[in-house]
Amino acid sequence: MTSEIEFANRIYYNYEHYKEKSLINRRFKHSDIIPLIEHLNKSEVFSLTMAGESAQKRSINLIKFGNGKTKVFLWSQMHGDESTATMALFDIFNFLGAFDGFNDVRRLFAENLSIYFMPMVNPDGAEVFQRRNSLEIDLNRDAAKQQSPESRILKETFDNLKADFGFNLHDQNILYSAGHTFKPATLSFLAPPVDYEQTIDDARSNSMKLISHLYEVLSVFIPGHIAKYKDDFEPRAFGDNFQKAGTSTILIESGGWKDDPEKQFVRKLNYTALLVALKSIAEKNYTHEKIEIYENIPFNEEDLMDMIIRNVTFKNNGIEYKIDIGITRTESNFNGAKEFHHESAIEDIGDLSIYFGYEDYDFNGMEIFPGKTYSKKFSSISEIEKLNPHEMYSQGYTNIIVNSDSSGFYQKGFPFFIINPGQQNPSEIKIGKTPNFILKMNDKVRYVVINGFLIDTEEI
């Protein structure tokens, strides 16, 4: 294992040399990767074929490296808004196409493996950054009926390749934790089952052994942040069906990491994991691993929230209560899905001691008040920028009415929540409401929460 960890360290710490610098935002489009794919076609080490077209006639491409006996098939972005691994694949293309101190690894791959990549299986979904394709079909529930052209392309490619190993690359909810811990499940693995009875045949056994190998190596970089995806058999899913057909299939789900909203660190982990996996397959190191390691990986649990405020005093009808407030944030696309704003909501109230927050604050001794709406109406955001936040907060105001269509202006760090004329106060301390709060210590405003983001009044 020492040599495998040494290799992983070399790959990990030299990553920046191979990172594809044109892909730094999760919302890249099909048109952004086509020039990169065309560039690969000019290289002697890659071969490129168009596997087919999506429902909206965007190309779905198959890229090959190596001419070895063992076939490996990797596909990503079956769900259009799950782009982390796609970025990592283009980093891997840069690695494979380079000429430097890793030439021995490239030669090992080329002589022992035939590696096939299908990045962005769902380009139409990627165009609007949504899970489903343009027909509103979830491709990973279309393996049996194959109603979508994208599903048929993936299945036909699989049937033609008859790969020994397959990597099914996805993103998962960043609020999953690795077991019942405060640590996000940054990477989750699964050797998909072949039936409801969870039968372990040779193909699935090899998947488990390879995941065991990856778990041991990657735990050096993210100890405690690796989990196992739920292992219920899903007869409509591609991974389960490919495993059943005899291809040792590994699901990799990219989760969350604190202060990594564009998943650039998680992308680096994908890059590292996949190259370690390919080396293990080429050298057959995984065959020495124990299935028990895989079986002992903790499952994903839903123990995380984006933010938790703990031990605040809340008065209701003259009675004081000490409560925790859990907040979650969702992304709402705009500007052609190239950008997004957050829409936050109160997820839970009460004793949240079994949950953890990416941002977790103990505000014992502070009193919480729902934000109020200022009565004056403004015509633009620029007018609001002239207001004194301290003065507004001291009077309990968090919400500002704007006559123009500016609701949805949820820029992180902006000192107020924008609403439309006639809109009801969204700032009640109730589940499902927008978290706009004033937090006072000794009757002085200390913190403010706007749309689920904390503002330190001493820093503005």
C-alpha cells in the first residue's frame, strides 16, 4: 500500500500542472467542452468518435486512450447539473496527453488498458443546468426502457465495449454526512447491487475490492469524509444493470467540502481517485483487498445543514424559549443557467443537537427577532446601497421594498433582503420561511441573517 499512497501523493500534489483552466465554473456548457474535445482529436494518443446525438442534437462523444487488454469505461454528467467529474475527466485528458515525469504511468495505462471516456452524457440538461434531459426524463431511471436517445447511446456503447470495469460518475447532495458525523460525505462510493438480495458475484466483488483500495488511499487526503451510497437495488438504473451484465461497476458521487462552492477541491479528489483506480486496475493491485473494508465504510446520512444557529433565545407571547434554527440553501438558476442565486429556508427549529452545519454557531445569550420590512419603497438597488445598514438593523429592518423587478436579488453579503410591493413579510421564525433575523446581545445588534447568510455587524 505504501507505493500506492506515494503514487497518489505525486498525482495529488502535481495536480495544478494538468488542471483544465478553462473549466472553473460548474455551469459550463456543451459548447465549452467541444473545443477541448476537438483539441484531443489532434493528439496521437487519443482517438475520438461521436457516439450519437442528444434529443436536441448535441454531440455525445467517446474518447479512447490506450490499447491494452483490459477495457475501462467512464461516463459522466448523466445528470446535467452534476458536472464535477466531467471537469476531472478533462484534467485527466491533460495528464494523459502530457510528456513528463509520469511517462511510466502513461505507458502502463496504454499497454495494459483500453480506456473509454464519455463526458457529458446529458448535454441538453447541462445547457440549462438541470438533472433531467430536455424530455424531462431522468436518464438514470431509463436504463430498462431507453426512451431517451442519450440512454440508447450509453447502452449501445456499453454493449459494444463489453468493458471489464465501469465508472459511473455523479454528484450528490452536499448535505450528506459520512455516517452520523459532522463531516460531509465528500466522496461516496458504491458497488451497485445486481438484485434485491444483494448478491455478490465476481463482478461486484471486484468493484468492492477496488473501492476498498480507493477508500484506503483517499483516506490519507480526506479522513472521515468518505461514505457509501445507499445500496438499494434499482432495476431502472444503468449502474445496477451494467454490474448485472458482468462489468465491475463503481459509482462515485461527488459531495460537499466546506468553502468549495464550485467543487474545485472535490474535482481534484475525483482526478486523484480515478488515476489511482486506473493504476490499480492496470497492476491488478485491487485483487489483494478485502471486501470487509468496503462493507465497513459508513453509509451516507442526512445529518448536515448549510447553517445552524444554536441556543438563541426566542420570545413568543411573552414566554422565552431557547431554540436551535437549521437553515438550508438551494440554488436558483438565472442568466441562461450560467449563474444562480440562493433561496434559503428554515429547515428545522428546536433541538438540533444531532445535526451539524457547514456553518455552525453557538449564540447562547443572544436573543433572536424576525426581521421587519421597511415601509418606504425604493426604485432601484443603487438607492438601497445608500442606506446605513447599522441604522436599519438597530430598528429591526432586514427587508426592503423595491418597485422594480428586483426580488430575487440575493447576492451573498448584500445587507438587505429585497421584496416586491405587496409581498408579505417573509421573515417569520417558522419552518419554510426565509431566514431574515436580527440577533441581539445585551439589547445591541450583534449579528444579522439575510437570506440564510450571517452578517457580522462589526465587520460592515
